[in-house]
Amino acid sequence: MFDNLPTEIILDVFDYLSSNEIIYSFFYLNQRLQNLLIKQQYYINYLQLPISNFNFWQKILSIIGSQIELLIIAHDYLTLSLDYFPNLKSIIITSPYSMIDKQFQLILQNKYFQKLHTLKIKNEIVSERSYNETELDNEQILFKKVFDNENNLQVFEYLPSLTSLRLRKLESLNINFLIRSLKLNLSEFKDIFSLIKYTPNLIYLNIQSEPPCKYFKEDIHHVLSTFKTQFWLDHNWNIGLHQSGRTYIYSLAFQFNELNNFSNFNQVLSNNEQILHDNRRLWSNITSIELVVKNQINLNLFQSIKINMPKLSSIKLIEGPRNFYIID
């Protein structure tokens, strides 16, 4: 019988299951497993918002909801209120569909939103952007909520493409002194200078953007020079930059898990060249990489990747129109 197995083996089994599967399958199986899960909080401190069996989840969340610190929302509406998660620290929205307006606003208006430390939005939250000052869309409401001094956000990631900041009043925000990590996808490179002034204590920066002008590909050093001004020197911010179709700009050492459209270490430029040679931990946080292969695979590059990215578990090779994965 499963419940008679030693605790060590049961925990090994749990390592292969998601938190939702563990909670749903074992929490009410018997008292021993329930006590084990409550004691081993690692297995129940994150949850993907369920989309069925709501009576069950409402009952169980009344017991363990206060232990959940990370919530993943993978659909376009809230199935359960955030009131079930009083100690929530992080929300990740991965829904492939735009969030229903009122549903998304329920997140922003909830009293626990102000306590969040991390907010990551992977896909679009608006189906149609507003250019009317009196009718704000989800994106505008979100940015006014994030760039404000009344929340506790330290990490903000927004990967839908941000467009027309000036026309949509996304450049008239408030300073957030707490944000330390910022990851954005900008349709216009210059918009970063409109946003970064609201994050004076920023440490980690990751920007994806189209080239800011048609000659950028020939004069990448021109763009790099904008990060060598006194402002960047005074803040001691080290910036890395590489280009492969799009432009990728990020703080060094690289603090994020994913590195996109990377071709070689010697293609990375920095406003502090010394850090590229002296700091062997620049890339140590990376677990997943998109690697551009132009002609043939460079085995020496793989050796360098292995040394510089010790946590790497996934490589996506990109060659022309073909993509495939290698799992290490």
C-alpha cells in the first residue's frame, strides 16, 4: 500500500508530480499524508489555479491557502478568489488568451495584490488596446498599479509587446522605489528611457526590442554608447547586449533563467568589457537557452556553455526555419 511506504520514498514520488496533483490526490487520502504535506510545505507552497472541482478546492484551500506563496494562472479568468491566498508573494500569468477585463481587474483590486513581491505576465492581457484617456485598458491599469509607491513589488516581468507608450499615457507613472528586477518586451527601444526613470533602485534589467533604427545592425556600438553615460556609471549598472534579429539588453550578471537568441559569448557587448572576462558567474542562473546555429554546430561553444551555465537543462537550437530541442 502506498501509504505504508517510508516517508523518503513517498517524497521521491512527489518530486515527479505537480503541486496540484499532489494536493488533489493525497491530501485527504489519510491523516499521515495530510500531516506530511502540511509539514513539507515545499510541495504545497505553489499552485496552478484549478479550473474544475471547485467545491473540493474551496474546502482544501480553507486549510492550506495561507501556505501558498506562488500562484500560476493559466487561463483567462479567475476560478477562485485571491482571498484564499492571504500570504501570496508571487503571481505568474501564462494564459494563452487575453484576460477577461473584469477578471484581470479583480486581481489588481484585490487587497492582497499590494503584498505581492513578484508579478510575471507571459502573454497578452488585452485583446484591444485603448488610446482613450478616459477608458483605460488592462495594460494601462496594470502599469499604473505597478509603477506606484503603494505596493511591494520587487520583480516585474511583462512579455507582451509594449507599444505606443506616449499615446497611451504609459509614460506618466509614479516612482516605485522597491522594484529591483525588470523584464520587458518593447516595440520601440527608446521607451526604456521613459520607464526606467520610475525605478531608481533597479538592479536587474532585461529588455527585448526591435532595433531602434534601420542602421542599428551596422552600428551596434552606437546603441551601446547610450549605456556609458554618467547616469549608468553613477548607478554602477553593468549592461550586456546581443543581437539576432531582435535586440536583447540585460543587466550583468544575468539574473534570469532564460536566454533568447544567443549565438556566442564573443557576440555579447557590454558597457563594462572587463566584467565579460573577469566574472565567471555571469551566466550561472540560466536554465534554458535559445541557441542560434548559422552553419554548423560549434562543439567548442558547447564546452563553453557547459562551463559558464552550470544549471542549464534545456537548449533550443534555431537553424533557419527549423527548431528542435535538446534536453541535457
